[in-house]
Amino acid sequence: MTRDSVAAATFNNAAWCDAVCRTHGRPGEFAEALWLNRAEVPRFYPNVVTLTPDGETQQVDEISALELPGRWGVKDSFATLDLAPLGFVELFSAQWIHFPSERRVPAHSGGARWVRVRDTAALTAWEAAWSGQPGTAGPDPAHAVFRPGLLDDASTTFLAAYRDDTLVAGAIAYRAAGVVSLSNTFFTAAEAGALRAELLVQLQAAFPGLPVVGYEHGDELAAWCDLGFKPIGPLRVWLKK
């Protein structure tokens, strides 16, 4: 189960990266062993996501053949590659995490009002809060990571939690490969524990019968594991010098 779960989480992540890049007018391409994008990608997104723990030689050969400008990244989804000889440095390591669909989250209501982001103005406010600038006008549309086209993608759900009119939490859920990935989460620090639990309840209600996956490290990994997620495998992110 673990290997299949990691493979599903990996493909889901690659599909999400491709969805984001498509809205910037720069879609990637899927090969047998990896997803890659030969163009400039939005900030925080890789140019390569490996899709299988096998075929390391093929993956390294394909990565070494890429000629891309500036600093660019590789998500080594199974932590099997040594890219240092190719001029990469390891940015961070993390763990894929998995919450099975049959595991129930205890009913939890801390009073936040959870809604789905459905229009451009709400998405702009969401990205401003995600980037640590709540209450501002948000990013210039030309520099936004999350473009309005994602609101029309049936696989993508932006969730936001409000107390009165204050945005206190948010996340992105992406459905692909038989799982729902949870990413780009943010929470008001004083309420983070309760809001994580509420978010998980929201995901199970919105996507019944589907496991939830993601990847985390450090304190965030510990926090999600406290709610019942299990680490299922390592990954590494590399940056070209």
C-alpha cells in the first residue's frame, strides 16, 4: 500500500504543478519517468518531478540534458537521486504523508466559517494571506502564483476560513490519481491546531471516500501526524546552483 500511495501522491503533485503552470501559459510535459517543464515556472514550483523510484539512471540522464536558465528545481519524489554531481544543492527533505479515507476525524467546530474561493477578488485576498500579507491589496495579477484560471479547474479547490470578515486559514485541495492532495496551507498561529482539525473535517466532507495526501517536514509534519496522518516515504527538493 505504501508504494502505491507514494506513487499516487507523486503523480497528483506533478499534475498539480502542471495545472499551475498551464494557467501561466507554460504547461509541462509527462514522460515515463518524470514530469518536466522546459520553461520558466512560477516561484516555489519545480521544473522536474520524478514519477517512479525506478530508472534512476534514465532520470539523471534526462535531468542532465536539460538546459534551463537561472536557478531551477527538481522534486526527487522518492529521495533516490544524487544530483550534487550535476551542480545541484539539496534545498530540503520531507516526508509524504497519507490520511486514509476510512479514518474518521472527530467532529470539530471552532467557529470558523469555511468557504470555497470562487471569484478573482477572493482569490487575490487568499493569496495575500497565504504570502503573509493579509489585508493588503494582494499581488499584482501579473505576479500572482495562483491565477484565476485555477478557479475553473474542476480538480482544484481553494478553501478559506473566516472569523467575521478576517481570513484566518486557507488551503488548496487537488484531486488526481485517486487521492486529494493538501497543500499551501496557512493558519492564524494562535488557532493553528484547531484550524488544522477543522480543515481535515472539511476535506473529508468535500471528498468522501478519497485519501488525503501531502508532504511536510519539521513542525508541520509533527502537527499533521498528531491529527492522524502517517509518513509514507521521503522526498528531496534540489536546486540548480
